[in-house]
Amino acid sequence: MKIGFDSEKYLNMQSEKILERINDFGGKLYIEFGGKLFDDFHASRVLPGFAPDNKIKMLSKLKDDAEIVIAISAQDIAKNKVRADYGITYDKDVIRLIDIFKSYGLYVGAVCITKFAEDNEPAKLFQSKLEKLGLKVYRHYPIKGYPNNIPLIVSDEGYGKNEYIETTKKLVIVTAPGPGSGKMATCLSQLYHEHKRGNKVGYAKYETFPIWNLPLKHPVNVAYEAATADLNDVNMIDPWHLAAYGETTVNYNRDVEVFPVLNAMFEKILGKSPYKSPTDMGVNMAGFCISNDEVCQEASNQEIIRRYYKALANEKRNNLEPDESTKIELIMNCSNLTVDDRKVSKTARDLEEKLNCPCAAIELENGDIITGKTGDLFGCSSALIIKALKQLAGIDKNIKLISRESIKPIQALKTKYLGSKNPRLHIDETLTALSISAATDKNAVLALQQLPKLKGCEVHTSSLLSQTDENMFRKLGVNLTMEPKF
């Protein structure tokens, strides 16, 4: 993989910037963390070299001075809101986050249940569950007219009704299982309570994207727009920063729109706002750590196309109107991109047209493109994996790694006893069969050893895959796209 981002530089610069901001506010800072603290695969795709767990590694450098507060909306608990990427509810994800934070040596000080109502029984049960685990839980309540009714919000009947979260560290990281959880409101409520107690504290915001010191139409920032097309996020020049400093910086519409309200809250709470623009609030140093801009631009352009295909697939599977894909298609047009700029996409489509059956293509790290087609034994994805592993291992393409005789019983099991209409082997079944072959075949052993080399490779299939194969590609770390047809 070509590297375009310096992770080591980022870890040092980012932690130093946060310490600097803590000192700016006299020793204590509440920092709202947007996006993912770990498993940030979008960042690692558009900034090659950015490790998915960079942010949590960076915070680990500050762990002696840091604690984490996780915000979760009581309304999301009641609705059993699910994270699309992991397929688990927000309340379960809070437990998962706590375990992961602790594994990095980070202290989780509390969970804040926001938008709490007394008739919300699921939220009460969740609080009880957390407290049985030994966690401190606090309640914050809905405020009528939020965020515009500032006199009410910044009063004893507004933020004053919220429970004050006891914190002990000078850096308080407020994060959440997903958007809309109330991270900013949690931070501002704490500022109100701290100020009433005579404590000098500050607020800052960390968002990886858009990157404020890259141009508005830089592919890295455009890829963020494509990734958030379903949220109607739009990158824009920060007009407040431009007016205050005469400098052009990039932010996104929601932060720009809410800044006047936020600024008024700062003035009401602190007497004077510490910031002149949304950009001022941020501490993101990622833009300073791009080591090869050309590599990042190309990676981001590919991400835009992947996001387009992802939207198309979702709309096709769920019979949705093409709202999201249309927005991303406009982004692609403005970036002079087409689906043919994704090599594996064109290869798979051309091969299907030639062979008249579902096909797949993978681009290996060295640029070689391997193809696979659907046959009587394997689906196109399984055929592709076998061929790619042979190529990587230097095994002659005519050598059979899995005998037909060993596949037949698996197909019989699927169709006769498990009710499957598709006798062809999925990727997981293929790799299991390959593992069995490895007991007696050195070539099979060699092929299996190549699996880590598939991580980061590009794959496209000429039709929608089963959830089984899609999940297996995800586990292999492959960047998958599919044509939106069954």
C-alpha cells in the first residue's frame, strides 16, 4: 500500500495540541469527540497510513490525565437504535466501548443518559444494568426550545436541572455510540455547572473530517461529503473564521449553523466566548500529517466511488428512492469521476458481459487484477479468492487446492439437509474446505498463509452478494463494491 499519511507525526502533534488547549483554559478541558475513536476505517481508506485505532492510541498517550464520559440518548435506548456498521444496539455498544477503552488503559468515569424522561422504562433498566457493573450514571433532561431558547437553556431550569457529572481528570473526553447522542449538550451542561462552582474549564471539539486546513474541494474533504450524504452534511467555507481572521478554512454546515447559538451560550455561561469561529473550537491536526498528497487524493477519489456503489446497493436491496446515490453521483460529476475510474468495477462488468454469468475482480497490492466467475462448485467470490491466493503464493493455476470429491459432500449437506437452494460454496465454506485440505496438502497451507495479503485490496462483483460473502470480505479487510442488481 502506498502511504500518504504519517501516523507517528499525527500521534505526537495531536496529543501536544490537546495539552496546549488544556493549558489555554487554565487546566481543565471538556473535549467533544466526533466520529469513531477506533475502527475508523474511513480515515484509513482516505488517508493511507492512518491506522484505524490512531485516535485511541493518541488518547492513550494522555491516559494519566484523561477520563471518558459516554453519552447515550434515552430515546435511542427506547427505540433500540442500531449501529449499521456493527449491527448492535446503541446500549450494547456502550458496554462494548467501555470494554475497549479499558483495554487501552483509559479510565471511563461515567455514562450520561441524555434526553431522559421519567416514563422511559428501557432507559431506567439500562441505568440499573450499568450501575450493577459498578459504573456511575447521570441523567440529563430535554430542554424546551433547545438549542435556540438560550435564556432558558442557560439557567437553573435548563442545564441547571441536569445532574452534574463528577470528574477528576483535567481532560474529559465526551464520546458516544453514534450521532445525535447529545455529546455537545453534555459538554455545555458541564461548563454551566463547573462555572457555577467557580471552576475554570474549557470546551473544544475534535472532528477528523472535514479537514479544516485542506481546500474545500480537496478529495479527502469531498469523500467525507460522500460518506455523510445520508445525513445531508455539506462542507463549506467557515464564514465566521473568514470574517474574524481573513483566512479560508473548511467546516461543515451543522457546526457553522449552530455557532451563533453556541457562541451566545459561551457568553452566557462564561461571560465571554473564547472562540470567534467553529474552526477555532477544533483541535484536529490530521491535515498537517499528510505526507503524500497525491496518494491521499487518489485514495479519496476511490472512496467516493465506493460510497456511490454502497448507496446504490442499499437502495436496491431495500427498494428505496435513489436520494443518497443521486447526491453522491453529483459529487462524482463535480470531481470528474465515473465508475470506470474503479478498475475492478469495469473488469468485473466486462467479464460478466462476455461470459453471461456473475463475475468478480480483485486488484492486488502490486496492481495485478485477478478475476473469478460463478461455476458449478464455487460462487464468483469464492472462485476469486482461490485464484488470488494461488497468485499470491506462486501456485500454478491448474493445481486443485480443493478436490471436487471433498466439495460434493458439502454441497449435499447444504441442499439436502440445510435447505439451501444454492449448492455453490460461499467464501467461509471455501476457506473451511481449504483448511481441511491443508492437513495433507502443502500448497493449501501456502495458500492460506496469503490471506493477510488480501487486506486493503479492491474487489468488485457484477451483482449483489449474499450477506455471508459480504461479511467475509469485510473480515478479510477487503474494500468491496457491488453492482446494484440481484
